[in-house]
Amino acid sequence: MTDLPGYPSRRSFLKATAAGAAILGVTAQAQAETPAQPVPLSDYKPEYFTADEWAFVMAATARLIPSEGNGPGALETRVPVFIDRQLASDYGRADDWYMTGPHDPTVGADRGWQTPLNPAQLYRQAIPAFNAWCEAQYGKAFAVLDSAQQDEALTALQKGDAKIGDELKIFFTTLLANTKEGYFADPMYGGNHGMQAWVYIGFPGARAAFREWPTRHNIKYPLGPVSIKGERA
């Protein structure tokens, strides 16, 4: 498929933004563990999403980081699970965010979160609004469109051509950010299953000591990644 206008190719942006993925905590004398195999996505019971919301997130993240290509896609790395769990947590409720207005949806992203909705509310209101736009445009909800139509619809959402309301204008940038976060997060948060994204970019994960490696350029790191829990890829 072709990349959506307005942001780089999938694989290049993944590698370029990997350095910004936050890894919280380190392993201390962790025992090597084999990652447990979770239930298939088709059997996963969402903690926050409704069935229609889950279908949308599955379809949308699959287009933002598709399975075709050299690296794993969003579904292989269970990005939808990461987003679902985040929205069911303090992140989704914006528990420690400054949420007092005024809010101005016309300003740029550098002005912070410009909607009175917390992330969970944003998804809950934006998904049906976007599905309604897709039904008016294509006669179907987003999840049942073909891949070309889904790319076209996401491009319209990104550019602001899909009118879903001023308070929901940041939905695309939030969805894209959450998708990348789930792709590169430690597996304990639900995404990056099997540390596949870390393996793909050669990231060592939560290893306790590799201080000599940041200064070694164009030399492949010889060891596989380790998760916060001590799991090894």
C-alpha cells in the first residue's frame, strides 16, 4: 500500500522515532524468562473498548503499521491491546493531567492537549463520529472498508477533511501516537508482543548495562532485547 500523505513511510518513521520510546525501570539480576503466549486477538476481551470500537482500532492500527513489509505490523505486536489497556488506566482518565480550560482546538500541538475530553472520552466520541463520516462517504463503517478506502479515510481524518467536530480534531494524532507507543513499549503494557519491534530495530530493551554501546556507530548490537520483567526475545 502507499503511505498516507503528511507523514513518512511506515518503516522509516518507526526506526526514526524508536529512540523516543520510553522504557521505565531496569531489570536487576533478572532471570531469563520465556514470554507467555497471550490469547489470540480474536479471543481478547477488551477492558475498555466496546465491540465496535475494538473493530475500529484493530482496523486502523493495521493500516498505520501494516503487516506487509520487513518488520512486524501493529496486529502482530498487539498494539490494539496496548491502547485498550491504556484507555482503561489512569492515562485514559487523564488522572494527573491539567485539564482545566479554556481549550482552543485551532492552535497547534505545541500548545498541549486542547480538548476537555480525556483520552478515553476522545476515543469513545471520535470513533462513532468517524464511522458516521465513513458511512456517509462510502456507505460502510471504517472497519469493513477495503484497505484502499481505509487509507483514504485515514488521510481525510489526518488532514481534517473528515469533519468529526472541533473537540475531536486531535483524534488522528492521538491514535497515531498511541499506535507508535504500543509498538515500542515494554511488553508488560500489552504491546510489542515478543519484543518483535525491538528485535526489528536492534534495540536492547531494559538491559541493565550497555553504556559502552551508544558511542559505537554502525556496529550491530550482538545481544537480543530484554524486557523489564526479564523476558528475552
